[in-house]
Amino acid sequence: MAFPGMGGMGGRSSAGMAPQQMQEQQMIKYMQMAMESCPAKTVIAGTMGFGLGGVFGLFMASMRYDTPLGAGVPGSIGTTSDLPMREQIKRGFKDMGKASWSSARNFGYIGALFAGSECALEGLRAKNDLYNGVAAGCFTGGWLAKSGGPQAVVVGCAGFAAFSAAIDAYMHMESSDRAADPIV
């Protein structure tokens, strides 16, 4: 059995290695241990989700034709197109920033919650299989819907678990495309 921090590097002898090579191997080992830890996975998933959500929010906000900003509110100007060009651009960028920030926060939160719960389940079950992702999806969906009541929790759990199962099944599907294999 090999536990982190005990033993050498996979049975290799370090007698023939230069000190710089030994230091590089040790650094690689520490980086791998850090990348396999649940806190690191959670932070990485949250950060990546935040970045992806920011880009997604920016894109979706830029695709809106005309935001109502004050339409329908008594005393409002009507629509954005009634404003001077400079004010339209200013409000458009402000709206894009708000949408981007909101989407980034949500994606980051969901990514960190899902990755953290999946990693914790993987450690608890000591298995890496489809059920970890499904259970983590159920937990994440239920947690996100907790303010909507028990029925919303069940629907959120089922929806997120099904989505997670579909993504995991697709990602673990055997490829019949020989050209996609890097080693032939």
C-alpha cells in the first residue's frame, strides 16, 4: 500500500538522480497531492465556474436587444433607444457588467458546491464511479432549491442528478474514432 508522504516515487530509486531532478520529482508529487485534495478541487471548480459564468453572462447580456431598464415605470424615459448614444453605451456596459458578475457568482457557487460534494462523496465511498456524480448532482440541485420548499428540493435533486448522469455518461463513453486516439 502506498500512502501520501510515505515511500519513494513509484518504486524508482533516487540513487541515480541529480539533486535538481529529485527536487523536481518531489515538487511534482506535492502538486499532484494538492490537485487531488478536496479543498483544491473545490477552489479550482469555483474559480473555473466563476470565469466561465462571467464570460457567459457577458455574452448573454451583449445579445439582448434592448433592456427595459425603466420601461413601464412611472416617470421613466421609456426605452434605452430614446437616450443619447453615449448614455446608451454607458447603461449597456453597466448592464453587461451586472449580468456578467451575477452569472459568474452563480456559476462559481454551483461549480464549487458540486465539485466539493462529489469529492467528499468519492472520499467517503472510496470509489470513483458514476454514482458519485449523480449523488453530488442530487445534493447540489436540492441545496440550490432549498428555499422553494420540499417539492422544489426533490425536483432540483432529480433534475441536477439527471443532468450530471447524462454528462458523466457522455464523458465516459467509449470512443470508436481511432483518429481521436493520440496513440495508435
